[in-house]
Amino acid sequence: MNTTTYRINLAGASGRMGKAMWPGLAEAPDVDVVGALSRQAAPADLPWTTRWSADATTLLAESRPGDIWLDLTTGEAATAHVPLALEAGLRIIVGATGMASSALDAWRARLETHPGTVLVVPNFSLGAVLMMRFAEEAARWLPDVAIIEGHHPAKRDAPSGTARRTAERIAASRGRAGKSLGDQQAMGLDVSGVPVHALRLPGLLAHQEVVFGGHGEVLTIRHDAMGRECFLPGLLLAIRGLDRVRGLAIGLEHVLGEGTK
Ligand SMILES: NC(=O)c1ccc[n+]([C@@H]2O[C@H](COP(=O)([O-])OP(=O)(O)OC[C@H]3O[C@@H](n4cnc5c(N)ncnc54)[C@H](OP(=O)(O)O)[C@@H]3O)[C@@H](O)[C@H]2O)c1
């Protein structure tokens, strides 16, 4: 019988993602949300076992080495939190998006010389992870491709972390450079040689199409997140699979097992 309890410090507890994930984390028998970072007032029904703090340093001072720092804030805030949490000996899952590549480079460099775990998951949705995997596969035969992503208007970063990650994986898989877009902005932003278009509109939550053009045919791989609950199963996989991660890893695929076969 597995008796492990994963102690979670949830940064961004009052945000849309924090609020959406908390009930599922609280219900998981092997998860304890022991700390919450938020500058908002604590909710009235906060469990007595959860420390609530507006300050990452204070929260980390009360945490235990081996605890998990789950960062659902912003790219900028996560960039500040990760070195502090590593210093305190915590293992880290970054669900926030929008970090500069220089931040990831700095974490990688640190983790090459110091032990530690940082798992960056641009998208916890299993459907989105499969979309990326299928897109990577399709790009080997249909290398002409564009990405269209759409999100709710409050999303700060554009294009999304998922779109960037999809483009990077396609670029690594297809074995040839993308065609130059020149300076035509309407053709999309060039991400690793893949044109990416970002929509920010009310009514959207999180959506992405990867469109491959072939000889007289078009293949579209599409994913739609219909509600934030789609992120919970992948988040629980990340928490339970974090033991398998060493150093810096990017993507939920690092903790995916063999599926249900
Ligand atoms: N990985 C995934 O599957 C996935 C899915 C959806 C979204 N996301 C990403 O998750 C992040 C949160 O999304 P959201 O929709 O929840 O955004 P949100 O509602 O705007 O919440 C952002 C949270 O970040 C906190 N925050 C902002 N600046 C901070 C700072 N300097 N220090 C500490 N906390 C700070 C806010 O805290 P206060 O309440 O204290 O202001 C708030 O709780 C975004 O980066 C988003 O792109 C990831």
C-alpha cells in the first residue's frame, strides 16, 4: 500500500487555476495542501492545517525540504519563486506560463551543479499533451504547419506556453527548417520556424489547432479545454510522478506512464 503523502505549497491559491485545482487536491487522499501563497485574504473555510501567506519567503521558511512548490502564478512571479524554493530544498512544479527562456536556462544551469527538481508543465491537460505528441508525429511526414491558439482575454502571455512548446517539438521532429515568414505579421509569429497565431476572445477558455498542409490535403489536430477541471488529472500525475524527475524537465510527458493499456 502506498502511504506517501505529498505536501503541497500552492502559489497562486487565489487565482483562477489555484481556486479550480484546490478542491481536487483537497479530495486526493495522498495530497495535503500545507501552504498557500496569496496576497488576497484567506478564505473563511481554509483548513486549519494550511498556512496562508502573502509572502513566498515566509511560506518557504515554514516548509520542509522535499515539500512540493506548486506554482500557478505568472511567469514573472514563478521566475522569482523558483530559486527561493530550490534554496529551501523544495521540489517544484511550475504550472505558470510565460517565463523567459533565460529563466529556464538559469534553472537548468543551477540544476546541473546542485541537486534539485523542477518540472515545468505548460499544460496539465492530457488531451493537450496528446495533441502535442500527435503533432510531433505528423510533422515528420507533413512538415508544413501552422498553429492557431485561442484563450480567454485575461491570459497574459501570448502565444501560449502550449503553442510555444508544440512549435518547439514540431521543429525538433520535422528535420528541416520552416519557411521564412518574412515581415508579414499576418502570417503569424515565428516560433522555432512555425507560424503561431494567438486569439484572445471572451467565450474561449483554452483551445489549439495544429494545421498541417500536404499535397491536396489538410490535417488538423485540435484540442479544446471545456473547463479548468481538465487540468486536475494531469496535475495529480505530475505530483505523483515527480520522484521520476531529476534536474529540469519540461512537459507532462516526463511523468506519464503507459496509459491504461
Ligand atoms: N499549466 C497549465 O495547464 C495551465 C492552465 C491554465 C493556466 N495556466 C497558467 O497558470 C497561471 C495562472 O493562471 P490563472 O488563470 O489562475 O491566472 P490568474 O487568475 O490571473 O491568477 C494569477 C495568480 O498569480 C498570483 N500572482 C501574480 N503575481 C504575483 C506575485 N508577484 N507574487 C505572488 N503571486 C502572484 C496572483 O496572486 P494574488 O491573488 O495574490 O494577486 C494570482 O493568484 C498563468 O501563468 C496561466 O498561463 C497554466
